[in-house]
Amino acid sequence: MAIDFTLTADQRELQLATRELAQKVLGPVAEQVRHLPSAEEQFAATRPAYEQLVQAGLLQQLIPAPAGGKGNGMVEMALVAEELHAVDPSVSLTTFATLLGLLPMLLGGSPEQLQAFLPPYLEPSGAPLAGFCFSEPGGSANFDAAAPAEGIRTTARLDGEEWVINGAKRWVSNGSGWDGAGADLLTVVCRTAPDPDTPPDQALSVILVPGPAAGFSYDGAIDTLGHRGHLTPAFRFDNVRVPRGNVIGQVGGGKALVEESFTGTAALVGVFGVGMMRAAFDYALRFARTEYRAGTVPVIDHQAVGYALADAKTRIEAARYLSWKACHALDAQSPHALELAVQAKIFSSETAVSVITELMKVVGIESYDRDKPMARLIQDALVLPIFDGGNLGVRRRQLHAMLRDPNYDPLAAAVSA
């Protein structure tokens, strides 16, 4: 048996360096953006912090080494994600959303496409953004459903040597860029088959749209409950034209690219939850050790508080190691990686909401004060079960499909890499 959760010396160095950088760069962000009046102003205020992460090489760290970055797999990505998300989920989400925007190209792009579009993201300068244009008004849980379902409604038709894209997108992190003109690069999920009866695995494509693109129209920011320093806009493509060669992979191969892109992100959302639970636990533990609440002993001396903290810490560790195992399985290209990644997403995201809520009870009424971290953490955590493929509409459905397979082995994932 070879079960080992010990980090290598390089991984530990990466973890500690990212922790120090996050505290220095991201620590002040929440307070800087909290009182700004609009979502656009709040997002713009995070740009200097994002630029500092880029300058420090964090974006390069997320891009795989074979593509020119410094990344060595999902486990190291998980270490970075936990440290960033434990300090400021908004700027962390902007950073990882840029990775998601690049992911279809990293997974299926040609050498020519990588050479043309990736260099700005490999430089330790500027504030380049990318966005994965998947979600649409009305939802996209059934994006690949066959007719008469609508599925993806954004279309791309060939006109000579150009694709002409029309449609609306929503909930696309970073999609409108810093100024509303569009991100530096958008990877757009489109319906490229003119016949509505074309099977889903032949009907969809992912097309690269460099920005700013003529025909891109910003419709405004969604006023989200949490992640106040992050922007999820609504926008439209009106006859946006890009070269025929901007299709990633094969025309009609978009379904597989979407699914592969959202496999890795499932495990990372699990890690996001771990980071946020860790931040909540650190605050609650500090509170319990130092506050008397007009009593004679610190709050932690009360058994109920001690038990609540113990339960929270146990659940945080369980979420961390499930997420790490999922990331390791992805790195090892295990046939059970998808199952583990989806389990990590469901368990860690829902555990985060539950654990932070329980820790708020330890802190008491002051946890409801938006000047304190707990209120912001619960607002940010609430999205984890419902984005990146909602746990009910998408992720549990994926697991259900696996369980229905007559060849499914319930112990296989437990003993695999």
C-alpha cells in the first residue's frame, strides 16, 4: 500500500510562498472593494491585486509546463487554490476563471492556436483575462440535450472563411473584461450544426474569440450575493466574426471539450471550499481562545464550543483529502478521476456551507456583522454548490449516470490512483 499525503519539498515551498503572497496582496482587498457602489467599480478595484499575482508568476503556475507555463499538475494547482481562496475568494476566482477560459485551448488547441493566443498569459506582467463562454440565459444544465430540447442556443455559421457568432451568454466570469469591451480571449461554446436534429456530440464547437471583438455587447453585471470583487456579466454576440481556423479541435467536438474542461474544475471547487472553511475555522478558533463574552473563562473552555470546533476541523480535513485524491487521480489520468472530482465538488462545496454556518454559531451574533470575515465567507460559500455545474442539476446527475452503468464497481475509485 502506498498512501502518502506528504508534500514534496517543492510543493511545500510553493504552498508557503503562495500563502505569504496571498496574505500580502489579497489581505486588504475585501475592505477596499466593500463600500464601492457598483459591481464594475468593485471588480476594477481588484485589478492591482490581480496584476501583482500575475507579476509574481501565479498565472504561469496554473498553466501546464508543456504549454510554456510552470504548472506541474492538479495537486500543485490545488495548493495554490487553497491559499488564495483562504484569503480572498474574489480575486482567486478571477485568476482561476482565466485558467478556465484558457482550458479548452490547453486541452484541444493546435500548436498554431497556442502560439497565437497563449503568450500574454505566460508573461509576468499586465492583467490578461480569459473567459469560458458557456452559460446562457435560461440555464445550461442541459447544454448537450438533443432536440426538441434547446441546449446551447448561441450559434456560429460559416460565411466564407469566417465564423459569424450570434447569441447571449450569462454568468461568464471575466467575460466582459476590465472595461466592458470583452476579455482578452473568450472561448465560446456555440452550436455550429445548422440542422437542429444533429446529435449533440456533433452539433457543438468551441471557438476562440480574441477581444475586443466588434459585435460584443455588454449588458451589465449580475448583482451577486457574494464574491463582491469578482464580475459575472451578461453580454451578447451580434454578428461577431472570427477566422474559420479559430475552432478548437474538430468542428462539432465541443461537447467533449466542455465536459473535459469541467472535470478538473470540479476538483478545484472542492479545494475552494476547503480554503474558505479554513479561513472560517481560523477566525472562530481565534475568537474562542480570546473572547470571554462577559464570562469567567475563554469561550473555548465550554464543551459545546470545543465540540463544534472539533467537528468543523474533522470535516475540513475530510474535504481536503478527498479533493487532493481527486486532483491526484486527474494527474494520474485514472479512469475514476471524474467520479472522484464530482464527489469532491459535491461534498466539499456543501460541507463548506454547513461548516461555516456552524462556526458562525460559535462566534455568535457578531458573525452577522459584514465588518467581520464570517458574514463575507458565508456569502461567498453559498455559490459553491450551485456554480461550475450545480450539484443538483449537473453533478449528482453525473454520479447517477455512473451508478446506473451495469459495469460500475463501487470499490474501484477507492483503490485506484
